[in-house]
Amino acid sequence: MVPDVIGGPSLGPFADLLSSTIESILELVLTSKNVFIEKKSFAELSAYLNRIVPFLKEINWKNINDSAPWENVIEILNRQTLDAAQLISDCSKKNKVYLLMSSRFISKRIENITREISRALSCIPLASLDISSGIKEEIFQLIDSMRTAEFRTAIAEEEILQKIDSGIEKRSVDRSYANKLLVSIAEAVGVSTESSALRREFEEFKNEIDNARLRKDQAEALQMDQIIALLERADAATSRQEKEKKYFTKRKSLGSQPLEPLLSFYCPITREVMTDPVETPSGHTFERCAIEKWLAEGNLCPMTSKPLNNTMLRPNKTLRQSIEEWRDRNTIITIASMKLKLSSTEEEVLNCLEQIKDICEQREIHREWVIMEDYIPILIKLLGLKSRDIRNLVLEVLCILAKDGDDAKERIAEVDSALESIVHSLGRRIGERKSAVALLLELSNCKSVQESIGKVQGCILLLVTMSSCDDNKAAKDARDVLENISFSDDNVILMAKANYFKYLLQRLSSGSSDVKLRMAKTLGEMELTDHNKSSLFEEGVLDSLLSLLSHGEIEVKQEGVKALLNLSSLPKNGQEMIRQGVMRPLLDMLYRHTSSQSLRELVAATITKLAFSASSETCVSLLDADEDIYGLFSQVNLNGPAVQKSILQAFCAMCKSPSAASIKTKLAQCSSAVQVLVQFCEHGNSNVRSDAIKLFCCLTENGNEAMIQEHVDQKFIEILLKVIKTSEDEEEIASAMGIVSNLPKSPQISEWLFAADGLPVFSRFLAEVKHTSSDKFQLVENAVGALCHFTVSINQQRQKIAGLFPKLVRLLDLGTSLTKKRAAICLAQLSENSQSLSRPIPKRQGLWCFTPSQVELCPIHRGICTLETSFCLVEAGAVEPLVRVLGDPDPGACEASLDALLTLIKDEKLQSGAKVLAEENAIPSMIKLLDSPSPRLQQKVLNSLERIFRLVEYKLRYGSSAQMPLVELTQRGTSNVKSLAAKVLAQLNVLHDQSSYF
């Protein structure tokens, strides 16, 4: 409703009439905002009317004695206001397309109304009115503005109208032109571009034209019929059935034989049927390009021999239309008659396909006719033939037809097995593959076909394969098809499973929560190669997954962790996760009581993978803060076996990392943590027990005697032996023996081991030395290490270890460096006792003839030595293999072997022992050890050489070969080594024995 703005002292019919006019104008201003078209023009008109209202209100307050001059003004205002109101009503209710087509006429009407109102205002006797000069000046300006106002169609709308005019004039525009035009119209008037919405709007437009006919507006109806004829070529404007009905009605009227062209169709110059005929003033017609070239060469009219120039040429539209109709008729008859040829010989089929291809390439309408003649099912069937040439040509024809619009694409996809046949061609030779992928690209531009493409078995895999092929065009087409079908999450997942992660990563980054959940789940469940994992990180997957860890939904977090777990098995990925701070959210989820058990298990498993990743990188530390180390370990007591196992494995990995010393120290100092490990060594879950034993083995490697004394007792030894005897896990067995091996050598521990009958338990693993696997090596290494406890104190257990001695000697040649080292340590410990165990020679009694034959004395111990009784290295044949171990690349093995050999020259055995060493060529090997990187080993060699060189024989024999290494040690060795080397050089008379330089 319009507010009551009218009132004042003026009374009578004039005042009432003027008030009514003001109300109508105000009503008009309000309703003008509802128009669909020419909004700017209507807004300008409303602005003019708004400026009139204050003036009319002022007049209504005045006492107008003579109303006669006003009657004509009010009549014109009322008439134009009524006309404008009707126009506004039409522009607010009628079909939007119709209004757009009428926008020029609407603009002109608005302009006429504005100027008529200006004329009415100019009739007002402003000079006689008792109003201010300011109002008078305002009205004068308003009259002038309205009189000269020009209203033009909006730019966007005018461009559309110009395209329509051009299309009507040319008459030969194709369907794509009409499609684009109809979409432009829809966008301009605010209508959906969906086919159904466009068709509905177009039908309403045609109804408006019918109404125009009823109003007997024939001129408008004729103009609109031309527009309808143009827009009807668009796919959305006419249904498939309507097009086919119209086509077949026309085809039936044409007959069955092509017609020869009329003579008038030929150009007199080229003697060929014309395409763009133009007429001269004399009435003769020529092909435009031919006559223009003729005249450009300076010739006269070829028919009249009179002067002629290009400006005199006029298009012969009637003849052109006749030629086009003749061509169309013959083309339709040709298309309809070729089907049977496609079931003939291969040569004829190829010729027919070439002809169809040529026809389709000529004009868009030709493609529409081929489609309506139902060629598509026949062409699809030809894809099953063995002829590669036929298949390739069929794909090319189908690709041309597919460009005809969504209807053509849908028709191709609707044929049984059509898409499957096209996809099969993706796996054939390059030429056929290129044609097939080009066709799929066309088809994938249709939304209704996109989903079907992704469902064809093997399609996405073949497309992904092609996306990286050598042919750039085929590769780009394949990538474009993948992009077109990436609207579907299912397709995106299939692409990822074919190692094409682009769209999965996009969704993981910017999709909805449900989509992110599904993409993360896919990553978590996929079997990824190391290359895949590396590529995903390079393409930025980590940031997206880290954001999922802070998501509010447990399920989303869980899938994010699962994906991280899958990707973290590649060490460099795990290291990057640690650098980007993944441990904080993981630990928070592990500690949080609201986390589900399954989430905790995934988190713990991921931390384990990260620990293994960090173990190989010096710049990455998994846990920096002490509270994180203790906090993580505390979770062992708060969770089930799966989490316990993962945490224990994580600490095992950390104990083998560059920060191992710090981790081991902190755990060893935490009595409660060690107590948990000891308890877990007899855990009911074999996996948890195994990992607890492995971790405890790592903690004992440093020989932390305080920790061992507190937690290792006879019962624990028995637990370990039980594991060694019953476990089927060789790693667990090796770790259990490793714990025993790492225990300090003491009579008490040896006693516990003997009491638990450990000797045969460990001895049986020595036979595994013949195997070459790393697990077997570790078994033997730790078994020998454990056996070192049995060779410390042999007084009461001599018989039990007698069979061990030859096995240890054998290991010097067959074992690893660590095995050799530990075997040498055992032999050294046993050899320490040989002197006391060697039996003295019994005194001869009775008659000489009845005395036993002479017994062979041990050259070292000067008594009777046997393997079973004295553990003599010479008797066991151990000296030679020990000398070979001196050449081992591991300084530890060399040092242990040297220690064993030095037992032969201990104390008073120097003379006899040096002789044995010389005979076994040990002394040159000892001299070579002077080049060892180990200062401790160098010192031991120097001390041994100092003793041996006390014997002149050996000083003379080996002194010269030792001289240069000794000199070098005086220059580059440690202070102790320099001093010892100088001492030996003094023995060799190279330095003065009183020299204090070193």
C-alpha cells in the first residue's frame, strides 16, 4: 500500500485528481523494482518520477483557482503512468526469454513514456505559480533531462540480440551456435542452464508468441517465429523425439534418388556448383570468390563484357537457399542409403566409413542426420571386428559424432557394450589408443556419461597408464578424461589404486569431513610401493593428514592415523613426520582416556614405525623431553598387549638410534621401568614377552652393573633359560642369550648358570654356525657370549666344559667377527688355567726295561696337556686360527685373539711361548696390528712386543719389520702409545734408552 502522503487545504475535484495521480506515480516507483528485464532503464524512469512527486505535492497544497491549464497535464501524466504500469506488469510476469527478445522495444517504450511526461510538465504555467525559484529551477532541469533522455538495451542483452540477428541473417548457423546462444539467454535472464529448465522456458516463450498471434500482432509474431526457428536448433530447445519426427517427415518427402544440380547452380567461371552466389547488375550470377578474382585480374564482366567492380555484386540469397536445399536433400538420401555397405567387404566398409567421416566433417547438421539414421549402434558393432583399420576409423567417426552435443554422447553410451568396446581400444596399438582416448574425452564432457565411464572395468587403470605415455596429445587427453570423471569419489579411489593420487590429495585437503574420512581410509588400506609413499609426501599429503589428527570425530582421527601408519614405513617419510611435529598429537591421543582402544593401537603402531625411521637418521630424535620418554613407557602398564608390544618395539628401535645412549641411560635409571621389563619377561602374551626381552637385552649392553644387581637374580636366570629352551622365536632366543652374554662375569652368575644346567642349552646353538642367515649369526654370537660365563671359573666344572673347547676353536674360522671375539675370550679364559691343569711328568721307578714309553711334553706348559684336562691352546690346535683372527677387520676380535695368544708368553713362559708364536707366524701379524685404529690394541701389541724383543733372537728377526710402524706411532699415536713405541725402539737401538723425548 502507498502511504497517505496527500493532504492540505486544497479541496475540490482538482485536488482529488492530483492526489490520485501522485498515488499512481508512487505505486509505479515501488512496482518497478520487480521487473525481470531492463532494470536499469526502469530505475532511471523511477528516479525521474520520484523527482516529480515533491513538486506535485507542493501544488496540491496551493490554492489553485484556475485548474483548466492543469487538466491536460494531469491527463497526460495519468495516461503515461498507466502505460508505464502496464509495461512494468508485463515485464514482471511474462516469459523472461520473450522479454529479452522484446528488450529493444521495451527500452523504446520507456523512452517514449519519459518524453511524453516531459512534454506534459512543460505545459505547466510555472511563471504564474506561487512557488520558490529553487523548485522552478528543479522542474526546468527535470523537463530538459527527460526530454533528451535516451534508453538503450543493456550491453549484455544487446550482444545477444545482435547474435540472434546475425544468426537469422546467415540462416546456416549450426547447433553449437544455437546451444551457446540459448545458454547466454538463460544466463542473462537468470534461468538455470539445465536442459529441462531451458526446454521449459523455451516452451513458455513459444506460448507467448501464440498469445501474440491471438492479439493479432502479426509483425511481432513473424519476428519471433524467426527467433524460434534459430533457437530450435539448440539441443535443449527440442526433444529427441521431436527432432526425429521432423527429420523423418522431411526425408520421406525427398524420394530415394539424388538429383542432379540445375544449370543455374553452376558458376559460369568455375563450372562448379556455387556455394556463395552473387549477382551482377545485369542479372548474371557467379561464385563470389571466382568473380572477385576475375575482376581483380582486370577483366570485364565475363557475360556482358562490360566494366564491373566488386561494389556492384549483391548476394543472391534465393539461389543460395535453393542450392543449400538441393545439397541437403542429396546428403540425406546418401546417408540413408549407405548402411548396407557397412556389412560388406573390408575394403567397402573402409570406403563407406571414409565417406561418412567426410560427410560428418562438412556440417554439424550432417552429424545430426547420421545420428538420427541410427548409425551409432552399427558403428559400435564394428569395433568388435579384427581389422585394426576399421576400428580406428570407427573411433574417429564416433569422436566426430560425439562433438554434436550431449544427445549424441548419450546415444553412444546407451548402446550395449559401447563404452567397454571403446575402453578395450585403450589397450591396443598407439594409433587406436589415441583415437579411443580422444573419443572418451568427448564423451566425458557429458555429465550423464561421466559416471558410466568410470565403471567400465580397467578403464581408469588404462587412462592412468596413458597419462604418462610418450605421446603428448594422448597423455593430455587421458589426464583430461581423468579430470572430467574425478567428480566421483569412487573414481578418485580407483585412480589412487592405479597410482594416480592428484584428486585424492585434493579431496583430502579441501573435501568435506565425510570425503576426507573416505580418502584417508583409502590411503590407510592401500598396498603402497615405496615410490608411491615418496610421491605422496612430495605432493603434500602430510599437511592434510596432520590436520585430521586434530579433528573432533574419533573416526576421522583413526583413519588419519592409519594413513600415517601406512606411509611411515618408508624411513624418510617417518623422519619428515617427526620433523613436522607428528609426535605431539600422537602422544596426546595415546594418553587421552577418551581414545578408543583401536585408536590407541594404531597410534602405538605408528610411533613404532616412526621410531624405526628415526633410528637411521642422526638429525631426527623421536622423543626429546624426559617426560615424553617416561610418559610413553608408562603406557605399557595401562594398555593391552597390542599397545604394549608396539611401545616396547618403539623403545627397542630408539635403543639402536643415534640417541640410544641417552634413552638406555634414562630407562636404566628408572627402576620402575626396569621392573616392568623384568616382569614382562614372563608375560603370558608371547609377543609382549619377546619384545620385553629384546628391550632388556638392549639395556644390558652397556653393562650397567647397578641395574643388573638390582633386578637380575637366580630366578630371572631360570626364566631366561626357560625362554631359550621353549621359544620358537629365534630373535627372542638370541636376545635372551644376549642378556646372559651382557651380564657381568662373576662366580655367582656362573654358579647360577651351572645350577640351571645352562651349559648344554647354550652349547647346542654352536652348530648353527654353518648357517649364513643374520638371525643364525646372532644366535651363535650370543650363545658364545653366554658361554663366556662358564669359562671364568672351571675348578669345579672342568668335566662339564671339556667338550666345549674344540667347538670354540672351530668358531675361530667359521664365525662372524663378534663370534670370533667371544670365542677368543673363552679360549683366553680357559688358557689362563692351563698351566695349573697341565699334569707334571711322573718320576720313573723300577727297571728301565719296564718303564712306560717316553711321554711328549707340552712345549708351553712343560707337562702333559690334553684337551679334556688342561685346555691347552697348543694341544687344541688353536694357535693357528687365533693368528688368523689377528687379521680380522674388527679391532675387538683382534684384541680378544691377541689376549688369548698372550697367555702363551705369560710370566715364565716367555721363551717357550715366543717360540710357538714365531713358529705359527704370529709375530708379523702382531706387528701389523700397530696400524690398528684402536689405541688400546696398539698398547697391548707394544707391551707384547717389548716382552718378545727381550729375546735377542726375535728382536733380530722381527725388529727391522717393526721399526717403521713404531716410528710412525711415535709421531701420530696417543701419549701412552708414543711412550711405549719409543721404549720398543730403544730396545731396537733406534733411540737411546735414556731418551725422555716421548
